[in-house]
Amino acid sequence: MTTESPISLLIVDDHPVVRDGLRGMFESAPGFRVLGEASNGAEAVTLAGRLDPDVILMDLRMPGGGGVDAIRELTRRGACAQVLVLTTYDTDSDTLPAIEAGATGYLLKDAPREELFNAVCAAAQGRTVLSPAVASRLVSAVRAPGAPGNEPPSAREREVLALVARGTPNREIARELFISEATVKTHLTHLYAKLGVNDRAAAVATGYQRGILG
């Protein structure tokens, strides 16, 4: 793991004991350098911009700013740091949003020491690292009936979604885009299928989450 240039880290967790343990673990191993610590997602975004680490070890559920929101903001800002989620949670409601937000990898806190070191090295190189439990969940989610496909919305569907986000009713969308109201409904049906949602509000939320909307 020793390299000419150590992998720089930012540790993000709301528990001081966890941060201390991770700092001690990485500082005692060759090839790593801990630049700083943050206790929540908002603080992590600020420190990432100031310290420019190679890898951010990010917890998810934290008072004062969660990990997913922080990952999404870092992605929006074009941060160079790779985010490796390190958490105790492996439910679909945690793993999928984190990966969609831009996390490079996802590990659970019970991962062995060497697995964590290797994961950080892989993340620093931009390679995806997933714990076996998380990888299994992601595969199941993709294969599940009704799961959204990989096909992105078309240009017209994006236009419709943008107008929906502004609260525009179908009749006004049809008038603005010079199409029939039935065509608007067809576009919405296709959008719902591609985004894996069932209504307008969920489509808008998912559109922002995936960066489809601005």
C-alpha cells in the first residue's frame, strides 16, 4: 500500500469515537494521510472544498446534515474526491440513494481492516467497491419487477418533467409544447417507468436526485 504520494483522507462521522478509531487506524498504516474530520454532511462539503482529499469516508445518517445530501452536493460541485460510504446501514433506502448521488463505493462498518484499506486504495483510483451485502441488494433491486431501467428520459420527456416541476398542469404543458394533452400523458407514463415512480411528485423528486432537473 505504500506509495510515493499517500492517499489523503477526510473522515466524516457524527461519533467522535468512530472518527478517532478510523484516524488511528489509517495513520498507523503506510500510504495514508488523514487531512481532517467532519461530524456531519454540511461540514464535510466545506472541508472537502478546503482540504481537497483523495477519498472521503462518509457516514450516512448524521444530525446536522446527512451523507446522501453531502454526496449529492459534492457531485454537483464537481469535487475531485472519491466518496466511500462507511456505515452500519445496508437497506435499499440507504444504499440506492447514496450510489445514485455519486458515491464511488459502499462498505459496512463491520468490514475487516484490510478490506477497508483495500477499498480506500481502490476508491482513490476511481474503482467501485461494494460490500457483498450491498452488491447483492443492488443486483436484486435492478432485477426486481418494475425496477427502473437504464434508459434515460428523452429530450421531450425532460421538457415535460421540467414543466411538471414548475407545477404546470397537463393542459398547459400541452399548450406550451404544441402537443396534445393525451401525448403529455403518454410522456408522463414513459417517465414514470424510466424513473421507477408512480406519480408527479415522485418523478420531480427523482428528477432532482438523478440530476435530470437542474
